[in-house]
Amino acid sequence: MSKTHKFATNINCGGCIAKVTPFINAVEVIETWSVDTTNPQKILTVQTATDSPEQVVEAVKKAGFKIEPLS
């Protein structure tokens, strides 16, 4: 069963998305993901196979971006 996680990030343009893509795609538990760059918080929405968002946070930070889980 998929779990949806939302994060505030500083991924704010197509270039940023291109930079973070290989890092996010390398996380095996991620099924789908998208970034709403029109939202002031630059919301990253991720569907994962697990309830644990830590791997997503780690991947985005490795790519050089800020990320905060939203409640």
C-alpha cells in the first residue's frame, strides 16, 4: 500500500528538478514524485512503498537541496 509524503523544499525550477531527479529516482521505495514549483513552499509530493520518509530526505539533501517534512 502506497503512502504519500509531502515536503517543503527549495527545488524551484526545471534545472533544480533535473539536478535532483537522479537522486530521487535512485531511492527504490519511491513509486512516483513531483514538485509544485508554483507553490511558495515548493512542495515535493512523493508516493512511497513504505511509511518511512527518511530515504527521501536523505536523497534530496545529497542533491544539495533543503527539505522539511510537512505535517
